[in-house]
Amino acid sequence: MPGELPDASSRPQQAERLRRAHQVRTVHRALPDGGLFSLAYTRTGPTSQTPVLVFPGGPGLGSVVPYAGLRRRASRLGLDLIMVEHRGVGLSRTRADGTDLPRSAMRIAAAVDDAAAVLDAEGVSRAVIAGSSYGSYVAQRFGVRHPDRVSAMVLDSAMLDEDSGVSAERALHEHYWEGAVTETAPLATRVRHVTAQDPGGVDGLGFVLQLLHEFVGPAAVARYLSLREAGRGRNFTRWAAALGRGEISRVVPFRMEFDLVGEIAFRELGYGREDSHTQLTQSGQFADSAADFSPFTPPSVPLSAQLDRFTWPTVLLSGDRDLRTPRSESTRIAELVPEPHLIPIRRHGHSALDFAPQLALGVFQAVTLGLGAEGSIGDNLPQELVAPRSIASRMIGARLAAAELPLAR
């Protein structure tokens, strides 16, 4: 995949091909400077009175190209799925003349209103609002701003507010530095030892631990630490750390484009803020980019103070290995909303939408069926889920195994 944006002459042609291939629809939206842009979205599957409106993670992740396979699966399940390409990303990145949208247009409130405009264009009065990771925050803000448009909500790997990044840092610290979690306490002792023996090798260590913990599990962390204790594994460390940096530093057109919407991440969500009490960090790649965006401005009213207004059932999907949006985030939300349904996912890290899509779609289906049935929506929901091993898990596991070979360094 290309690492840079296509030049001004090639991007419009590529965008037009993608619009046709994915049957993209558009709605005109106003910009702060008085101009307009075409907001792209898709609607797939059999049309229903209550579709599922899905916000993916990011910010920066496209909705059209990356989720073509998800939409095909959803259609086979009979799901009516709407996905809106986030303003500043992919097919919603530019004005008609091909120039990028201004950073002043990058606001969560505007992205939320974009979604409401799509529902208007489709003649949808209410929808199931679903979001994963950053998308879960957008979904909740949609509920606050447009409560009359929500039938139910599904929050996958939920984040609650601008302190969620700090919660992630603390979760990593508790698992792999303090040893406050029984399962990983012996590994935390080894992490501290490795850091003491090789202080220069701590850079990127937090992200590597998070990556292995989420995708392969604590046993893989133990294998990685054995490499480090033997003075090996530096190449694996660099490879894994580069994955994290690439998420925001590398623009992959129509798939991941953080460079404009990073304004939301830093200005409104406080990305890159680190907990000064933690020795390990998984947000270093964000901290390094903070100077490129506006400083964090706390909201006048925290989202957490508004969730008690939700009048619909809220389903929360939470992986037991998730260190980016740890279980504590979903638990906090469940304590604030009037009708929570928390579904733990075993052997799973972050974002079922991305790494266990069959589980996410199954929950969407259960919610939509529950809305039309008598009794509580919870009657149709599973009490617990178990994630299958993802392609990403297999890839990371294979890379670690290669690093363990006798000649690998």
C-alpha cells in the first residue's frame, strides 16, 4: 500500500473508481468557511426501519474501503448497515476542487451531525448506533446530541472521555510494572529486571507489551521477555514499535489518514497525554506528534456527566486482554447508563469490529432482533463471547516465533 497521498491529479480518479465500486452515496455538508464538501457513506443489506449506523475507530480509519468485507458479511446476515466516511478521511477528505478540508472543520460535534444528516438523507428516524474504540466515543456523543435518533447502542472497546488514554496507561502499568494483576505479576518482575539491565531498550517497550498481550496473550509476553533477557529480540522490538508509529505517521489513502483528523484526537480527546506516575507507556507515538496539532481543550461538560440521559439499552463489548480501552472503561459506562448490558469477550484484545467481526455482527443482529421482540433486549444477548484467533494474532505470533530462531537477532 502507498505510504503517501497520491498527487492532486491521481486522487480524484482513484476516489471516483472507489465510489462506483462500493456504491457510495453522498450528502453535501457545510464547512466553517462557508464552503461545501461531499460526505461519503454506504448503506448495504436489506432496507429496514431500524438500520445499524457504525462508527469505526481512529480517528483516521476509513469506513468505505476497509470494511467492504464486513458489509458483505452483514448483508448475508440480513443486516441493514450504514457506514459514514468520517470528515477529513478517504472519500470525505476533500472539497470539490480536490483541496483538503480545513482543520477548523475537524470537530467531533460536526462528525456527529454528519451522521445525523445521513440518516435524514436516508429517511431514517432512528437507528442502532454502534461504535468501536474512538467510534464508541463518537457514538456516545451522537446519543447526547441526537437522543431522539437512537433506538439502542453498541459500544465495542468503549472509551468514555478524554481521560481514557490515561486509563490505558494505568492498565498497562498495573499489568506489567506494578504486578497488580495476578496473571501477569511474575512477568512484571521480569519487565522491571529487563528495564534495569537495558535502560536504553525501554523505548517502545510498552507498546510491544500491549501488542503481544492483546493479540497473542501473556504467554507470548513471557517468550518475548526471554528473548530480551538473553540479549536478543531487538529486531522484533523495532518491528512492533514501528507498527504503532505507522498508525499515525503513515498515510494510507482511503484506509488510514490521521493527518487531518488528528486535530480531533489531540484537541478534543487529549491523545498523547501520559500519566507521570507510570514507567511504561503505549502512547509515545502520539506524544511525539502533539506539537503538530492544537493543544487539548477540556470539554465544558464531560461526557460522563451526560450518560444518565440515555433512554435506550446500551450494549458494551469488552475483551479480557484489552489494554487500550480496558475493562474499567466499559464498567464505568455501565455504571452511568440506565440500561447497560456488558458482554465480556474471552481471549480478545481490542475492537471486535476489526479483529472478531463475526462476533460484532452477531451482537448487532441480536440487538436489532431484540428491538422487535417482546421483553428485554437482553433476552437475545449472549452472556459471554469467545473470540476466534485473528489473522493479526497469527501474524504477530509468527513474527515472534521467527525472532526465537537460533540465528534471529
